[in-house]
Amino acid sequence: MRKILLFLLLAAAPMAVWAQGVTSASMSGKVTDQSKSEIPGANITATHIPSGTQYGNASRVDGFYNIQGMRVGGPYRIKASFVGYREQVIENVYLQLGQNLVLDFALVDEATQLQEIVITDNRDPVLNSDKIGASSNFVSSQIQRLPSIGRDFRDFSSLTPQAGGNFSFGGRSNLYNNLTIDGATQNNVFGLSPIPAGQSNTTPFSLDAIQEVTIQLSPYDLRQGNFTGAGVSAVTRSGTNDLSGSVYYFFRNEGLAGKKIDGATTPIPSFDFKNYGFRLGGPIIKNKLFFFVNAEFEKRADPAYTFAVRPAGSTTQAANQTQATDDNDPLTGLAGLRKFLIDNYNYDPGVYKDFTRAIESQRYVARFDYNINQNHKLTVRGNITNAFQDVPPSSSGGFVGGPPGGRGNTNNVLSFSSSYYRINNNQKSITAELNSSFGNGLFTNNLVVGYSAFRDFRQDAGGINTPSFPTVDILGPNGQMLTSFGPDPFTPNNKLDQDVIQINDFFSAYLKNHTFTVGTANELYSFNNVFTQVVNGVYRYNSLADFYGDATPSQTANFRPAQYTIQYVGVPGGAAATAAKWSALQLGFFAQDEYTGIKNVKLTAGVRVDVPTYLTDLPQNRYVNSLNLNGEQLRVGGWPQVRPLYSPRVGFNWDVKGDRSTQLRGGTGVLTGRIPFVWLSNAVSNNGLFFGQFNSTNVPFDVTGDGFPYNYSQTPYTASSEFYSNLAAGTPQLITNPLDVNYGRPAVTAGINAVAKDFRFPQVWRTNMAVDQKLPGGIVGTFEWIFTKDINAVVMRDANLRPAVATLQGDGRPLYGASGANRAIIANDRRLSGDITQALVLDNTDKGYQWSATVQLSKNFNQNFQVTAAYTYTDSREVNPQSGSTAGGVFSSQANVLGPNNSGQSYAATLVPHRVVAYGTYRKEYLKHFATTIGFTYIGSTGNNFSYTYNGDVNSDGTAGNDLIYVPRTKEEILLTTTNANDNRSIDQIWQQLDAFINQDPYLSKRRGKYAERNAAFAPWVNRLNLSLLQDFYFDVKGKRQTLQLSANLENALNLFDSGAGLIKNAARPQLLNFVGYEQPHTAGSLAQPVANAGPASTIGFPWAATTGRPIYTFNTNADGSALSNSYVNNTGVTGRWQLQFGVRYIF
Amino acid sequence: MKTIHKLSALALALMVSACDENDGIQDAVPVTTGTNYTANFLMINAVPGGSSLDFYVNGLKTGASVDPSKGQAGYASVQLTTPGLNSIANTSVRAKATSGTIGGVLGSRDAIYRAGNTNVNNMVAAPNARYTFIAIDSITRPAPVRTFSLNSLNVLAADATYFVRATGAQISRDQWLALPSDAERNKTVSIGTVPAGSTDVGGVRFLLLTDTYPTFPGGNTTQSAIRFVNAIPNSYSLPTNTRIYARLKPVVAGANIALASNAEYIASVAGGFNPSVGSRSTTTAFTLRTTTTGTLDSEQIEYNLELSTDNFTTISYTSPVVKFAVGKIYTIVATGFVGGTGNRAISAAIVQHN
């Protein structure tokens, strides 16, 4: 770090410049004569040869010219002419997305005897004056040639050196990116996925519709905004004067995937992938009006599970099998459970074997380019995406801890197909862009208008409506989840409508050495979100036998669930009435100047102001807002104050020697982004008016014995209307429903989400410095350093959490009060108000930073042979992991020692410290009819990071699973116990197993005597080599090339050659130890008194003050009884193996 | 230009100062001494005709090769990690046959203590408490055959095991239903019902007694405390003459001490007997008895323990001479089968607790 800083201090020379717009390219330069005198009025024309589109301008009084809004790609023919001078022609110019090509002309008078000057452009993608910030660009030839088995543009964005995994960049959350297509925002701004249709595991656009992709990490062009991660821009293809197109088909299945993992044959359930479609582009009116259309269909049937049900009668559990069995075993048998449910409850929980997850999408794009005249070009693009995916059930418990081991398939858990859900992502979008030039090129204007409608909703897997049945989680003999049936708890009623209208206008004026641009970028968002988590209730049983006992009409109190949780609708009108319907506006204005008046230097400077504004009045919860929570009053139903957010930025590009052999570039400035709007939307719906929460261990499965499971929401709720109105009026509600009394429901409680009054959208201060150097052998080297400091980062805190009451015996961390429901026991209650479970407030912190250093080498041998390689070191710290899909998820995912409101800064969840990226393509044409193209991508990186935490709520803060472990040095420092009656290990043996685990763990072995840190453990290095082979057979028909192309894409090639290579290793058990209780007797003094009238034992805490003895943990064995002895397990899913995809394509 | 350099340096200095390390962590203050909490376990093998047993508590062997009708000599103290409320089970108790099989779930040679109806429920042991575990019942106790059949889904009918009084055999509910007449069925007794969803693999099971020591009167010079447990599986309440009578009969002269009259099989009366699966637990009081004339060993009275099924018309078992010391606490366990012969004959274990 110190060396880098020293370098930067030396390198920090004059600041300078910038990048271009996000949908087009441009060119500029100066026209002089041989004596370097400016030539005003010279004609510069650029003709996009394939479409005949002409762009042109005359040089101004100072000899400068600008041409804006040019089509990306080429080739272009560029001419400069002036009366009395020889015409200069430059051929074969290709323009990249966002590029400003600088071309100076020195015209030679006709008297001079010279031949026509023809220059062929050989522009370097790195060494050029419009490169300022960190960015990557992928052009259509790379998109066609590099391997991408999923045919997903993210396969290319991940080749950005500073990328992390899963579409994250620079160590920041992927929800902080901005994705634009043809200049219009295409984000899923609600933030449930970084891209539209991302929840369906697909992309909104076919690769065949994409011309180029650019990833900007530090743009100093103020047109770019609305992100603090990366700006990812793509432009779609355009039609040309040639009618051209392509028809294609790609497929892969389990027969084309690895059978072995690390030497062991590991069966893979069958799956199937098909992707097919066509694209067609051409003229409607030659040189004037063009069309491009693309339609693509993708159908996948993916394995629903990796670990299959254990066959009936098998006495041992094979490595790829679950503890659940395909029989009637009273503790593990799923066959028996299914029959039981059908016969007794008329409920078919679905199947548990031989089923797949469907993933399908249809994508349509139509684009029209209209050359109104030389000065005005109009583009209209529309697209439709319909996608869905069947998804395994969430492992979350919602507002309580999730079931141990989760609901997703592992060697413990096999959930019934009814608990899988289908997410549907449908989108329609239309964008129009008008590029205009006025005043002989002195002024240009770029207008973009866009509208997108996103319609996301959930169903049960298979596309059926979600039944009104509770979720039931059942634990197996080893204390981990065995199975789950009933709908995923987050699926009933779940839907999200988003409408986004965008209007951008950028106006530029070109005056001598200055390009002034003013502009406005505005987005109007409208949301309608229904999210009724846990509305059908969730039962958890400690064993299948317990469930049978409780679900049998003759049940007794011996078999009650270990936990019952429900969030019921408390407002008249049912689930629909709980919709979060609201609108917001983000206005952006900016002014900037690009200055080229210093020799070999470009400078840009400007300021942008963004103003997030909220348009909807929300229902107030006057009762909650009247509470005094440790001096704070909540603002339920209140938006943050509207305040402008300023983003000044300056950038430079300095051609040190004037020959583009050494280039220094960089800049500094503020980026303002959005938050995922779901975090705000949660505050709209979780206002304490719409929902109430209820936990109990005393609710039988069939309360009334009517053959239907208990469903609080179905129970006539006589007080519901009062509930709403009384709370809104500021009166706490008294519950009169007899069921509340029967089953020990203490009082109405609700989860509250609110936003701090002075909450601001994320802002970061980002600085980058880079040097690009032409090296021997035609290699271009780049060293790039990016530093980002959070100005307004997002934190979620529980305003209802009382400060810690004691320290935990055993390791000394803060300990919170119990969750006794009776407000009379206030001294021992961790909550400030007993009417509220949690009051999560969206707030800011200035903690958090990221920096990265990249070394990159690239070489273009020729147009058909290019190789790039880069290494990046990244550090990223944050307070809250910034990727939760609910406010509660953000809060509960912050593993901590000092309490959830004081979790401090630690490694970011999205941090990938070391990353090597290399890619290249080579194409060879031969024998007049053949061409072979090979491409490769390699990404080597540190594995995913994670936190070692306890399973359970050790510090009694109300959130299970978020307490970082203390790593014991000796047996005396931890109290261990057996897992259950089957566990025949002695305490010494359990310690020996834990001690051995710590010793072999590369992280824990260094943390003895300390707490584990958040996200500080990293899975082993992952090598990923992908190869592509394209074999073309081409021939001419009427002078036009026709090509038949066969392709093979090999994903994870290393794994093909060695089943022990290319593996992905995941943490075997991040929740390493299970917390089972505190030691008796209570030792912590006066607070450790039994609490009178404490109400029933809650599953999220204890009815006694938690200031008790030392915590006791179990260190569970593996499902087969063997010791957990390795920190990591191989990913045995499809992504952990090699896969081969074949394709056939016809191009004309 | 210098100004720009200076500004750059300032900016970089600010950035460096912004690079704080992780701050959500404090130094841990661990307790470096292990737990002081222990509980005390005394193991008795009351399995007639079975193997000698090894006993384990929390995976530690606390009793080695305890023969049938014998008990461990004194308690084994085992370190506990006793949790607080919420009934978090934590102490595992297991018996393992040194040879042969005893049924059970861990393996054919194992039996485990189960605090509930299924194998996942462990024992909750309290600090400093004393527990007596008696391995009871027979290695031949059949696993109840479920009439709760997932195929017939007759979930209302629970499992049951029946005892045939005449032979001591135990039969399933299906076998019981197959008996030829009501008269035959009247000659049996239900051991209890097994609720649907429970597990019972048959064989040996555990009886847990929580030992609450009696208070001896001040100046006691003649009394000891004795608890009697009928662990004879086929000594059920009907007909009455199969119940157990127990007394201590002085070898030389003097009054008998009546220990039990018409006592039922303890597992059938123990608290927690319903549901009938798995382990049982109960408390049985120690009774103060005058068993000595003074504090000297020589002043202890010599007794024979006598067991009978017919109020001592016939004596089923007579023990070797036993003596009881002043202030000491004993458990006497009647073992074997009514009508049993050889190693299944009625016998007794006498263990001293302190």
C-alpha cells in the first residue's frame, strides 16, 4: 500500500479527462494546413459503410471539429477536404462504444505533388486520449469468439480485471451497478437481482442482439451516474444496407458434463439446456432506415437436487445421498410422509425424486435506426423478455432464524417439490434516442426517452398457484433439516410491478479547446410490491416422528412443534391490501467541460447533482411513532428528507511523450448511486399496520381437528379492522381472538421498517490513477489503481434493541436482554418496546472503503489474434453486507461480536482479494472455405468468503446465526456437549474433533484466542478455464458470404482433463457450532433472576434474563457420524464440473 | 502545477487516513477454566439372562462389565455442561453389551437413554444431582409391531405390546388381535401403547431414578435408608399373585423388614410411562430402616433378602447374607422373570449409594 501511494504521489500530475456517451461513439480533432495554421470550414465526413449512414461537420474558426452520436462499430470511411487542398481519406476505422476518436488532419495544398493520402486506422484500445477511468470494453467479435456457455453478457463483464464474482465490481455489491442498454436504464432497480430476469437465472438480452458491452468503474463523464459499483452499458445491433442475419441452436445436457468429482464418480441428475433463435438486420430504405430483430428462446431443465433420496432399505448413506429415505421409515421416510399427507390432509406435497427445475425465457428485440438527415439520427428499440425459473425453497426463517441446515438440497436436506417456487420475470421496454447536430456542428444534442415495465411474480414450481398450506420443516435424526414441504414461506402473494420512465437530455457546445455539456438525467419509478412472508405459517418439528404425532388427530401435547411462526395480515382486505404502492423520482442535472488546451493533455471537470424525491404519501403508524426508543422517535411512514446530492468529478489523460507510448490518466470524484429500492419498499409495507407476528411452540398442526392445518390468516380475525385503525390512530391494539389465548400469543407484535430522516443515497469518493505503457514486442502494459471511500454507505440498525445488559460469560461479548414478551419485565427485555419485534432503520455510515491495484498486459498480434492478461488485488470493507433482498436480510447478515447495531467495519461480502484474468482469441481462415476460431477465458481467484458463526442466538440479540465465534485455544475455553442421544462421543472426543478442525482450517488456526472476523475466511483458490472452438465452412452466393458454423464451448476445461482440477470448494459448515443453551446456575448477578409473568418460552430467546452462565455448544458430526474434519466440500453441482455445449449456426 | 501536486498529496493522505482496519471486534475475555459442574451416575444391570454391560455417560465409560443383577460400586462423577432452561437435552447415557445383543438403536449391542419418544431426545442432568440408571426389561422384548401402518394409514390405532401372563412372553398388537378368543386376550395385559410416530426397537431400555437422599434423624445410630425397585418385567398387576413381595429376614432372629408388598413392575408405574416407548424416569423414595443396633460393623444385623410372588407362601429368591450400615443408602432391585429359570430366574441386585 505504501509503495503504491508513493508512486501516486509522484505520478499525480496535471489532472485531465474522460469518456463518451453510453450508446454511441464520436470523433473530434483539428484541421490544419502544412504550416499548422487552422483551417476553418473544412469538411469532415464519416461514412458508416455497412449502412451508408453519413455523419459530417465543418471545422470551426479555430480548426476544430466534432462529430457526435455515431454508430458503434464500422468500418467507417472518414474524409477531410477543403477547397485548394488534397482530400484525405482514412479507411477501415472502427469505433467502440463510448469512444471519442481523435483525428487531426494536416491538409496538403493541391500544388504539392503528393498522392492521395490514405491512412488505415489502427487505434489502440488502451493508448488513446479518451481513456481516463478504469474500464473494459468487449466488441462484437470478442462476444462471438470468446467462450460463454450460458450465452450471457456477464461472462464478458466478469473478464474486467476488477470484477469479483457474480456481477460485482471493485469489491462492491452487485446491487450498486447501473445497467443501461441503448442508454436507457435496464436495472432491476428494486434490487432483487442485479439485472432484469436475473432471478430467472437468465439475461434480458440475447448475445446475438448485443453489439458491444462496456464496463466503467470510474467514469469522470458526468453523463454517467446512478451507480457506486460499475456502470455497465450495452448497445444493441443495428441493421445495415445488407440483409444479414443468423439462425442458431445450442445445446448441452448431463451426458456432456463431468461424471467425477476429484476422482470419485458422483452421479449427476439429468439436465437439459437448449438455446435457439435468429437475428436479422437490413434496410427498409437504403441508407436511410434500417431494422434489426432478434428472437431467442432458452429452455433449461436443471437438476432440482444434487443429493438424491437414499433408497429404501439401504443401511448406509452414500456420499451423494440424503439422510432422507425413499420408504416409510418413521424418522426419515419421505414416501410415508407423502402418503400420510395425501390421505390425511388431502395435500400432495409433490415429489422428492426424479424432478427437475424448469428455467425458460423468451427474448425479443426490435430496433429501428432512422437517418433523418445528416444532422439528426433517430433510434427506436423495443424489447420483451418473458422468463421464469423454478427455485429451491429459501433457507431463511424470515423474521426468525432459519431452520438448521436450510431447506435447499444438501446431504441432509431433501425438500419436496411443493416447496420449490417459480419466479416469473416479465419485462417490456421501449427506448428512443435522438442524436442531433446544430449550428454546423457547434452544438449537439442527445435525447433518450425510455419506458420499462417489469412484472415479476411468484407461483409454486411448475407454474401452479400457491396453495394455502403452511410450510413444514422437519429435522432428521442428526438434528439438521431432513425435509420441508408446503410452499416456500416467501412465495404466497409475492409479486412486484415496476415501471420506470427515463428522460435524459445532453446538450454540448464546442468552443475552441472546450466542450461544454449540460444535461439532465431523470428517472421516475413506480412500484407495486406485495410481499407477505411467512403468511401461511411455518412449523418446525424436531423429528418426523414428532410431526406424525402432532398431525395425527389423536395427537397429544407431547408432539408439539419445536417452533411455529406466522406473520398474519392485520389489515382489512387481505394480502392485496398490504401492497407497497409508491413512486419516486430521481432527478439528475450536470454541467461539465472538456478542455484540450494543454499540450498532450485532456482535462474534464464538472459537477452533477442528483435529487431523489418521493411522490407517495404513506400510512402513518402514530402509535409506533409516538414511542420513545432510547431517545429516538421512529418515522414509520415517513420518507427521508429530499436533499440534493452533489458529485463533482475531474479527470485527465496525459500523453507524456506526445507519441502515445506512455500515458498517465486518472481522476477523482464523487459517484452517487441508488440503493435497491426494496429496502425502502420494506419500510412502506412493514409499518406495523399491515402485519402482526406470532411465534409459539404450542400450536398443534391441526388446531381444530378438521383435517386442515392451522393457518392463522384463515382464522376469522374479528379485530382486524380495529387493529389497523387503532394503530393508525395511535392506540395499541388489544387482541381478543381466543386462539391467541389458547396458544399463548402474548400480545400483538410487529416488525417495523423505517428510514432515518437524514438518510441519503449511497455516495462514494472514487479516485483512480493509471499508467499505460507501450512495451517491447507490441505489448501494452497498464497499472491501474482505484480507491473508493464510502461517503454515505447503508447500514441497517434495530432501533428497538436495548443496549447490552451484561457481558457473556465465556468470551466477554455484550449480552442482550431476553425476549420476554411482557413489557412489565422491561429491565430484562432486549426490546425497548414489547410491541415491536425489531424496528429496522435504514441509515448511513461513512465507514467502508475499497481499493484495487491491477497489472494488465495485452497484445493485439493482428485483428485475428488478441490476448489479454491481468492480475488484480482488491480490498473491500463495509459495515453491512449490501446485498440483502430485504431490509431484514441486510440486518441479519451482518455477523458481529459487539452487537448488530455496532457490527463495525470488516471485509466485504463481495471481496475477492486475488484475481487473475486472461482471455484471447485466434482466428485463421484457410483453403478458401474454412475458418477456425479458438477462444479462451481464464479466471483464477480466491474462493468465496464467509463468516464462522454460531448456529443459534448466543448474545440474545434476537437474530440467530449472526454471532461470530470465539476460537478456543483449549478445551477449558469452550463448553461442549453431545448433539443428541445418538451421539456417543465423549466431551473430550468432541473437543478433539473441534480442535483438529480448527488446526486444519487456514483461517481459524490463526484466530485462536480471538473472535472470528466477518467474511474473513476464504474458500480455496478457484481455477476456471473455458474454451471455445468455432469451425466455419463458408462459400459465396451471389457475392455474399454464407457461413455454416459449428461450435463447441467447453466450460471448466481443467476439470475435463483432471477431475481433481477446476473444482469449486464451498465452506462445509460456516455455522460451525450449535448453541444449545447457557450453563446453570445463573451466575451473572441481579439480572439473572427468573422473571415473573415472562410468558411462554420464546424460540428466539429465553424467558429468563440472558445474563446466565457460559454458553454451551455442540459440534455436530457429519450426517454419517464421522467427524467434520475438512473446512471445505466440493461443489458437486453442475457448475463444479466440466460441461460441453455444442452449437450450430448459419450466418448470411 | 505545484498546487495540483499539493492537492493530490492531500487527497491521498485523506484516503490513507480513511483506511481503517476492521473495528467491529474487541479482545475476547475467555474463561480459561473448564466447567465445575458434575453429576453422579450409578448404573445397575437388571436385564435377566443378558450380557454384562458397559455403561457410558457423555461417551465416558462409567461402568465396566456390570453383570446381570449387579450394580456399580458407587457413583461415577461425570462433568456436565448443563444448559439452562428450555429443556435442552445434553447428557447421553448408553449401555453396551460386552457380548451378544441387547437390542437398541445404535447397534444390536447398544441401548440408549431417551428422554422422549424418539432417539434425538437426550437426558437433562442437573449439576451435582445423583442419578441411578437401571437397564431393565429383557433382551427379548419385541419391538412393537406397528398397527400404525403408513400403507393402511390407520393413524388412530396406536402400537401396543401385550404381556402373556402365563408364559412371560410379550406379543404385538397384531398377535394379540389374532388370539382365538376374548378369554385368551384376558390372560394378557397391555404393556402400554406406543403413539404413532414414536420409535421403539424393543430390547433393553433404561429406567432413570433421580436419587433424593433422605434426611436421617439427628443422633441416628441404627438406621440406614433402603429403596426397593421391582424390575421384574412380567410382574404385572393382574392377577394379583404375580406381583412381587420383598422382605429382609434376619438370619438369626428378630422382625422382618417388609420392603414391598404387591409391588408392580416399576416401569409400568413410573412417571413418564405413557407413552410406553423408550426410557422411563421416576423418583422412588428411600425409606429409613433400622438395620443395625449401633454404629459398629459388628452391630449390623445380618439379613437374607427374600422375594416372593405369593406373599411368601413360596419364596422365589433368597439372597446371600446382607448387612446395612448405619447412615448408608441402598437400592435393592428385584430382577429376573416370574417363572424364569437359570439365568432368567428371579434374583436381586443390592447397591450401596454412599
